[in-house]
Amino acid sequence: MAQKKKEAKLKKLQKRLNKKLKNLVIPAGEDRTGYIAKTLAPLNLHVTGAIVYLVGQNLAGDYLVGFVDPNGNSYISNWPPWAYSQAQAALLSGKPLLLIFAPPKLGNTLLVVTRLSR
């Protein structure tokens, strides 16, 4: 029951996030990640850049992703399949990711995962 409630809360937050990001224009010269973080601040979301250094699966079949944020903090957590494929592509291409999480900053609270150009 708690899982269904959590999923419903994340879906509602996703709709609010989509509305904020729809037609977002980042002014020239602005830091993309910083500007997006400022735009989403009222939603209390975690926005970070990430360099993926690990992708894989464990015996239970969970998708694992390890990444380093711009502050040098390293994280490893289970990610949903839709996000894992983005992490895998980022690792193979050497491109950074933009991640948007609902609190706390864990793979099961991911709302957006997208590859960035350098």
C-alpha cells in the first residue's frame, strides 16, 4: 500500500515538473544545470550533473548505476530500466547526464535522466 502511495506522489510531482520544464528557455551564457535547478527550486527537487562510472545488474536482476556529481560525491543505487538505458548510453558515449530526483536522491526517485552535450 505504501508503494502505491509513493508512486502516486511521484506521478503527481512528475506532472508539476513537466509543466515547469515545458518550453523552458535557458538564456545564452547561463549554466544549464544551475538554471534548471533554480527553475525547479519551488518543487524541492535535486538537480545535478553526473558522470556515470558503473552500470550493471545484481543477482536479483536490479539495475545498478554509479555516478559522480560535480562536487565529487559518488553514488551507487538501483535505477529503473528506463533510466538505466540512459546511464548505459552515457557511459559508452562519455557524455554527462542531467539528473532530477525527488527527495531523497536515490534511483527509485528519479524523474528525469537525460544526456548532455559537453
